Amino acid sequence: MTDPLIPAVLAFRDNGTPFSPLYDDIYHSAVGSLEQAQYVFLRGNGLPDRWQGRRMFTVLETGFGMGINFLMTWAAWRADPARCERLHFVSTEKHPFTQVDLQSAYAATITDPTIAALAQTLANAWPMLVPGTHRLEFDDGRIVLTLVFGDAAETLPNLRLRADAFYLDGFAPAKNPAIWTPAIFKALARTAGEGATFSTYSSAGDIKRALTQSGFEYRKVDGFGWKRAMLVGHFAPRWRVRRYEPPAPLAVDEQHAIVIGAGLAGCAVIERLAARGWRITSLERHASVAQDASGNPAGVFHPMISRDDSVASRVTRAGFLYTLRRWAELERLGHRPLRGGPGLLQIAANEEEARSMSEAIAAFGYPSEYVSPVSLSEAQRLAGMPLAQSGWLFPQGGWIDPASLCAAQCAAAGDLLERRFGMEAARIERSDKQWTVFDAAGQAIARAPVVIVASAHDAARIAGLQHAPTRSIRGQLTLLPPGTVPPLKMPVIGEGYAVSLADGATLTGATYELDDPDTSLRPDGHLENLERVAQMLPAFDGAVDPAQAAALAGRVAFRCVTSDRMPMIGNLADEATATRDAQRLRGAWPLDLPRLDGLYGAFAYGSRGLVWAALGAELIASQIEGEPWPLERDLAEDIDPARFLLRTLRQGTAS
């Protein structure tokens, strides 16, 4: 039995063995029908005709199964010369296939060579079986598959998108009642765009009633195969059925954005917007990219494990997995950042923590490719030296050179990027649907309909935010010369961290000093780093004579953090308007707040910029383009830059 305090990631049978969609499925069949997908879902939604000539088209499906509907839609899109520029396919799945089972199912059921080739591509890209949202891109980003692993009753209401077509897949209500509740249809209605269509091969009375009550009109048509009838229709509400409209593209005269700051946050935004065809003007106060905290010689990246699967753990998990995909794509395109081999060890502080984390990993059912507990002896073998405690291994974690990553992202933007160094933004102002950036002398230095403020400590000031409680954390790194300590086979983290770099030096760190502006290296900072690392790695104890600490090399950088230690990512609120309407907004939700058209924030990443930056950039790009969001709505609200304003309004203290 799993710990009742920890929700299971994937379903388990009563005997404790993992649920397998191939044999236990209540949501989908292991044998998909290509003809059924073509007839029921594409033809039933008027595809491919309805997506032709459009910039973007979004399909929302209620159960992915083995992905036959997606594969057939992908094939139809490829075969259509008038296809939309970008096709989003969003689907939920409570019981996802393992990669091995998916490959076996394809081999056993798909004989069409075109579909088989797409199926192999999908299987090769299949995500780790961990809960949450997984975004996969194909055909140079023009086909975007967003998979949400979890119960449809919980995941569908938490999606933020505008659907153009619904594939209502699943068995009859009598066999699969959980997915056909009225609440599910209300959740679908909240995402329906203008003229959104639907189709389903089920024609039960409960479904008809739920459709009608949720604002859909239906008609019965000839069915497929053993089903004599099916339902098709469209969203045509006769009354107001939703409080919030689904997202729409930002209305701009030109696809031009200014990105202020060229560290990890800014360069990730540059890459994601350029991938969508946007022209970018980068403003950076230094002479090159990654000169502040992003300029450290190496940074470690890994997910975050917590016993209660906290918000921070969920956001970090989503960011980590999305980041790995983006980096792999950069490498495929020839823009390879400098990074170490795969693998990172996290060492427990004590035996109690080791036991607690091992229990959590087992209860969540995390796959070993994501994380696995390791004994002390195994951890020592992986690290290549003695350790103080056991811990857990992140096989896909590791270290990377942040500056090389920033350079790779800018290189991927190509000619769409205009780099302007030595440009210090002081404030921004909006007029005539354009934002103007001014320097400290009051001179206009850039103008565009969209601005993304990604300048860490300066971001709130530049954007004029009053409800953005950020603080500065001084972090001093210590660089040990080659031969000072034995080399590590992989990075080790815990109370501190240690990374063996390519040149044989070892990086350790980092101190954590609140609101300390001192930029000079301190001997006591070096000793503090070494003492913390020695608690994990006994070989570091006494490796440096304290009298020689002043001679050690290192680097000081300043992390920008919020009071809740979560990043600030997304569309900025119109604080002035919200304050004027404070009484009306006292019971507001995030979607109720007035927003500043075309102004976004990507800052306060603290020490997790490597795992948050790419996902944050994708979220901002999706908000600008009106695309499906790459993570659940509740998580997006937990990192919304307006969350502190919202708390002030709810407390009745806005002024």
C-alpha cells in the first residue's frame, strides 16, 4: 500500500504490481483503429479543411491511449499542402503506456508504413512516466503534442487552452463513467474556442444531456464499424456559460519583442520566441551574455523530490523534463552547450532523510530513469570516492556551463536576433500599443509591442512593480585547483555541491548570504563551502590549509529570489488599475486581474535557473501566442508575477 499522504503517480493493482494499459485498460484499447480515427475524429471534426490557412489549430483529446488519433491527425497534417502553420494536440491519459509496451503495441497493430514511421518517432520521444504535463515537439516544432498524465477529472479542469476541435475518446459511460461526468463537459466548455467542433463514437443519453447542458449542439450521424451511430457537433452556447474566456493570441502589428537581460532567463525566451518566428531585440547592460549569476563556470541541474510532492517539486519536475528536451534539440541543430556526462548524486543529510526520501520515491512509483535510491556502497561507487551517507541518483541530472547554454540559445535564434550590449534599461512606457524602453538618461533605446523583463534584481524596478518582493542572495563559489581533491565521477549535491570540471578543477559552493552586496572573495566563504562539502565527501576535509584559503580562486554572484522562493514568470498585472479597483477585486482569482498587454516577466529564478528558464520561456511564448500552456494552470498561478498583488487585494491592504 502507498502512504496515504502521498498520491500515487500511476495506478497500481491491488497486489501492488504496476497497472499496465495493455492488459488492464479502462480508458483505452491496446488495439487502435486507424480507420476509426480517420472516420470518427478527423472527418467528424471537418479536418483537414478546418485548419487550412490558419496560423494555429488546437485539438483537445480526452484519452491518449496508444496515440492512434494523434498519429492519424499528424499524418493528415503532413499530407495537407494548405495545413496550418502550427498544430497543437493536447491529450490527457491516466494510465500511460510504458515506452516498451507502446513500441510492442505499434509493432503488433500498425502495418501502414507512413503511420508506422510516425509511431516510431513518437515512441522514441515518449516521456518518462511521471505525473504532470509533458510537451513534445515534432517537425521542427510545428507539431506540438502536450500530454497530461493524470486522471481526466482532475487534469481537464486544470488546462489552459483554446480548443478548436475535441476528440471525445473513451468507452461508453457504463464502462468508463469517470470520464463522462457533467463536470468533465463543463471543463471542456471552458476551453472551447469560437466554432469549436467535437466528435465521439459514443451516443449514450448521458453524453447527449451533458453536451447540451454545457453549451454544445449535437447531431447523430452514421457510425463506424460495430457502432451504428456517433455524435458530432459544435460549441454554440445559448447563454453565458463561463467566467473566463480561453486564451487568445496577443494582438500585435508585428512579431517583434524586446528581451531585457541576456542571462539564462532572457536567452531561453529569445530561443523560444525566435522558434515561433518572432524578431527579438536583446538589451544587455554587460558586454556579452551570461555575465551575472548565469556566468558561473558550471551549474548543476536536477529535479526536486519532496515527500508531499510540493508545488516547488511539481514545477521543478516539469521544468527539468522540458529542459532536457530543449537541450537535446539545440544539440540536434548543432548548437551544443558544454556539459558533463549524465548522472548526479544527491546525498542525504542523515539516515532519517535517506529513509524518508526512499519511501517517497517508492510511493510515487517514479521510474528509475527519473530517480532511484542508492545504498551507501552504490553511491560511493558512482561518485568514485567515500561518502558520508546514502542518497538518490538522478540519471539525467548533471552539470552544464550556463554561458555556453546562453550562447547556444542565441545562436539558434539566428538572424531573428539583434544583440545590443552595453544597454542598461531604466524604465518602460506604453503608448500606441507599443512599449518603449528608456535608459537612465531618459533616452529611448528600443520600441516593440512586446517586452519581456528578464533582468533578475532589476526586473521589478524596470517594470515599475510595487508587489514583487524580491531579495538578493550572495553566493560565493570556490574553485579548487586540479590535484587538490580526487576527481568525482559525477556531481554530488546535498548541504553543498561539488563538481569536477573538464579541466580537472573542482567547483564547490555556494554560500547563501541574504542582502549582502559584497563582490569580493572572502577566505571564510571558501572555508564554509569546503566544510559543507566535507560533510558529504570526507576526502574534502582538510584538503586546504585554512591559512591558504585566501589564495583560492572563486566567483561571487547574486541570486534573485522571492519571499516564497518561486520564480516570477508570465504576463505582468496592471497594478495601478487593480489598486483602483481593489474593493471589487478583493475576492479575485488570477484570471480576474487586469494585465498589461505585451509586458511579461521572467525573473527571480534563484538557484534553479537551469531547470526553470526553458519552461518559463515556453510559458511566456505560449501566453503571447494564445497557445496551450505547457504546464497545469494551478502551477502557472503559483509562479504568476501577480500572485503577491493578489494576496494584497485579498487581504484588503492594497493602496
